[in-house]
Amino acid sequence: MTELEAGRAQALLPVRSGAALQRYRDVLIALIAFAVLASLPMFTGSEALLDFVIRCSAYGLFATSLNLLVGYTGLTSFGHGMFFGLGAYSFGLIMQKLGVPIPVAFVATLAITAVIAAVIGAICVRLKDIYFAFVTLAFQMLIHSTILSWASFTGGDQGLRGGIPRPVFLGIDLANHVHLYVASCALLILGLLAMRQIAQSPFGYTLRMIRDNAARASFLGIDVWRAKLTVFVLAALFASMGGMVMALFVSGAYPEFAYWTISGEGIFINMLGGVSTFLGPMVGTVLLLLLNDTVTRFTEYHGIVLGVVILFFALGLRKGLLDFVAEWYTHRRDAGEGR
Amino acid sequence: MTRTRTPGISRRSTLALMGAGAMSVAAPWVARAQAKTVKIGMPTILSGRVAQLGTSSRNAVMLEVDKVNAAGGLAGRQIEMVVRDSKGAPQEAARVARELVNTDGCELLLDGEASSGSFAVHEVARDLGVLCIHTNSEASSLTADPKQHIPNAFRCVRQGIHDSIVGGSYAAGIAKAKGLKKWATCSPDYAYGRDTTGEFTLYLKRFAPDVEVISESWPKLFQPDYTEVVTKILQAKPQALYSCLWGGDLTSYIDQANIYAMFAQMEVFAVNMADYTALTVVKNLPKGIHSGNRYIKTYPSTPENAAWGDAYKAKYNEYPTNWSWQNATAVMFLAEAAKKANSTDGKKIAEVLAGLTIKCPFGADGTVTMRGDDHTLVGYAIGWGTTIPQEPYVPEVKAGDWKTIFELEAEWKKSKGYT
């Protein structure tokens, strides 16, 4: 080992242990968050609150996975909702037609999503910016149209009817509302933790480099296309998980799940919560669902209210909520240190 | 300085005492009033493209609920409606329905959703066991398919298959009389359009075997431009045209086809024409379009129906829609069933509802029935007639025969593997 190499190794050590420390911290936070969420039914009998958290899980997984593309890689996908729909339909169809145990259907759905995402991604990630956005949108509409026209298999515009069967597995009965709630929380936390690991890994930093300067990354020997394709497939898997949670919640799958409006909501959530922090989309999800649920209670003109809110975020804060808070915090800390 | 305040009870404490007194007198009343009202939840579509229909559903429900409340309520309990928008999205419909029951304490559900939303609410009803009456979904499979059947859900809506049977036999009569052999179809490209058109031509050919469909067009739902479709049909030179376009699609289609004088060149059968939302919007309503009755206050031509249509118009300053009469009928069913059961308990009402026949302005013979074996509405006024450009728009309607409907419906169910 040359002197130079030895010096580099020494410099790397604290970085490595720092990364490990952060990983432990993330796992700890995840465990605490899960414990808090899972113990919620003991303190409250509010079914609506549990419903809310289940929906947050579905949308949260979906929106955070979209942020892996938008925020970390700079791939603005307009068609991410297709994987949400794909997850819901694959899971629902497998359960209805094959009657396999739920974990088998879960893994099979992920496998199907991975294959389809790899094919679609292989075509899309070669493109940049608006071309990427529109080709993903086109694929989404293709999947949506397929669901609509393949009525004998998918039920067409009426969706998967007759309910999704939920046989008990490992003592977990997803037909029971509390069991479904805890399972959704577990999926959400596991999904978030996995995505956090991806974002903080060297691969995650590669993605950021691609976002900031793809040409430089390429010159450094990174296979940009492969990295983009990998993150495209990974993001699709988590979106598909979100779709499965939603399918379990409504006990069905409907073509609206694969429509462009779902992708639009994903982008909207990311704008609300912010894309520069990992938990931004999660904050956005909670915000959007809270807004939606409270505003629709009082008026059918919710479109106006949501429009005003997004105008406020876009023109007023000029960033998502968590971005704003994070910046304000750094600003304050720096000012404090400067004194 | 002397104190101006006299000893004794101050103004503040007097007010407090009065308040407390009022509370203690009123509290039991308030409590009793709360226990007495029965909340009925209703998810429906109040925003977006079909908002007009959702609003007309809410209007009709409120019109009837006011009557029920004035007459003493549902088994003695005043009804409080909680109507909420689902935006036509099934996941929202499911959420809203669950919220209405779990959070708002609604004991019964009127499901004002169409197509996929109604199936989502159906699953909520299955899950929560709450009594649910579907009021807007015309998809036959919702009640015909035994997989969908649950004891606590009913459908108080006209059905695609009934319309097709009546339409097919009516059109066949005219086809035979006028020698219309070459037919074209033009319907929206989604399940409702495909199924209804398929069923219509099936029954048309059954009653008039020498009919031949020479051209089919499937414009997209909510398509703005129909030029291509219109010219395609004109080139095929059919003698008659069938269409199940509806609402804004139908009116744009007619306005655009008018430019090509299409209606002078062939007989047109548009099942969804005779609905005020279409009749009053078309710029030049051609004379002689054949249509099924959606809602029209002159059919059934009874004073009760005319009075109901006028009362609705007087209150909301517009005519009712097809969704209106269905929702009004659902409230009538609830009121009658609660009276018979002498209870607002969903289970007891459901037991009475199955097979219940009530007097109703929209019945073919003044009554409608909630059929016991598949929990769906039968016996409602159903018929076809031709349009004129001004009120009453469809002056004469030829009534469909329910005996024939029942026979062919049973056959259809068998062919679908439902029975």
C-alpha cells in the first residue's frame, strides 16, 4: 500500500462508519415509527384514522418511489401510475383466479412488475426530459387501454368485481381491519426503509450524479443507462406495492388506478411535500389526503381549494413543505453558528 | 366614592343561571333529537363531467326525504342525509362510503355511484354489512351475477338488459313495417356501449331475423368530434342507425350529424335521447328520433308522474334526469320498508325490501317491485317513442311488455352462466 493509498483508506474509514451509523439510526427510526403506528389501534377506535393510514401507506409508497425517479435521478415520469395499477390488478387477478396464499401473490406481482418495468424502462430511459415524460405517459395509457378493452380478463371499465379473497396466512387475516392496518404499516415502513437504503447507498449517490451531470457520470465510467434502468425497475416495484395495498383496501382493482390522474397525483404530492428530502413525498401524501378528506366533507368545489393550495406552494413557498422547513432550519443553524 | 353595585345576584351570574337553566331544560331534547335522527350516507359524483347527474340525484333524494320527514320520518326517526362527492373515482367512493358509515355514523347507504364506483361501494357494503341501495349503476352484472349477491345490497335502477329487450322488440316492429334491413350502430367504446349495443342487435335480429348490421362505429367516450363517424355511416348508406351515446356525447353527435342532414336519410334509434339533459341541450332536435324513455314527465302519462316532474322543476328550476327518478324511488322503498318493518335497522329493512312492491309514480302500472331473488328493480315504466322538437318532446311512448322482458332476461341470465 502506497502512502497515498493508506491515507485515502484512513480518510474513508470515518465515512464508512458514519454510513453504518446512519443506517442503524434509520432502522431505529423505522422501528419506532412502526411501533407507534402499530399500537395506534390500542388507543383509538377510530376506523377512519386507520383507513387514513392505510391509504397513506398506499399513496406514500407510490409517491416516495416516484421521488426516487424525480428527485434523485432527475427522471420526471408522467406514467408512474401504471405500476400502481399494475400492482393492484396483478395482485387482484392472481388472488381471484389462482387462489394462492397472499405472500405468493405478493411476490408474483413484484416479479411481474419487474419484468414489465424492465421492458418499458429499457425503451424509456434512453430518452431525456420531456421525451421521457411523454413516452412514460404513452405507456401508461397503453396499459390503461389494455385494462379497458380486455374486458373478459380485467372486467373492463367496471374493474375486478366480486372482491379479492384474503385467505389467512401465518395467523394474519387481512379481512380483519386491524390486521390489514398493521400489515399496511409494515409494508410502508419496510418500503420506506428499503428506499432510504437505496437513496443513501453508493448507487443512490450515482443517481444524484446522473441527475446533476449525466455526461460526467458517463465519463467516470458509470453505465448511465443501466443505472437509470435499475432505479426505474426498483421504483416500479415500490409503486406496485402501493397498488397492492390499495387493492386490499378497496377489495378490488379499477382502471382508474392505472389512469394518468394517479401519476398526476403522485407529481402533485411530490410538489406539496418537496423532492429534496427523503420524507418529502410522505409529508406530501399526508398533506394531500388530509386536504382531500377535509375539503370534500364540506364542499364539492374541492378543485378550487386544491388549486389555491398548489398555487401557494408553487408561487409562495416555491418549493415543497419539507424542503422549505429543511432550508429554514439550515438557515437558522448557520446564522446561529455565525454569531 | 360609593359602590353602585347592589349586593345580591349580579347580571353575570343571572345570565349564567339562565343559561344553565336553558341547558338543563333543552339537553334531553337535544339528546333525544340526536338519537331520533337516522343518518343516511350517499356517495355520488358531484364534480367532473357527470356532476349534473349526481346533483340531480341529490336533488331528488332531498325532495323525497323532505316528504318522508314531514310525514313523521323513517319509522318515527327524522332522516338526515349526508351527501358527499366521490369525483367518480372508485377508490374515493370506497373511502367516502366507509367514512360515512364509520365516522359520520350513517346507518344506511344510498349509493349514487356509476359503473366502477358502484362496484367499489358494493365491496364496502359487503365488508361492513350496512344496508346499501345502489341508485345509479345500470350495469346488469351488479345484481345478475350471483358472485355479486349479498343480502344487504339492492339496486333501484333501470337495467341495460331490460332496455335492450324492449328496444330490440320495438325496433324490430318498425324494421318489419318499414322494411329496414340494413342497420348501422354507433356507440361509445366502453363496456356499457359494447354490451348494450350487442344486446340490442341480438334482440333486434331475434324479432326481425332478416336485419343485417353493415357498419359499426365505436367513438371514444367523451369524444369531441364525430365528423369521421358521421361520414363513415353516411357512406355505408344504412336504412337505420342504433346508438347508445348519452349526455353530452349524444348532443354533440346530433348537432354534428345535423350538418350532414343525417336524420333525413335514415331512421335513428337512440336509446338515451328521451332525457331532459339531452332533449333540452340539442340545438335543433330532429323530429322522429326513436328513443327509450329515460325520464320524461309525460310517461307514464299519469297525474302522479306529471306532478312529481313539476314539483321537482318548481324546486330546482330544471327538469329531473333518469338518475332523479331512480333515487326518488330508492327513498320511497326505504320509507315503505321501514314502515313495514317498523324499524330503521338495516337487517330488518333488507328482509322487507326483498320482494317488496310499492306504489310509485314511475311504475309501469303505478307500482314497482324490488325483485326478491336478485334484489333488483322491476316493473318500472319502460318504453320507446319518437321525438318532436318542442315540449313534450316525446308525445307518445309505446310501453314495453314486462312479461316478455322477464322471459328473455331469464334466458339471457342462463346464457351468461348466472343461473
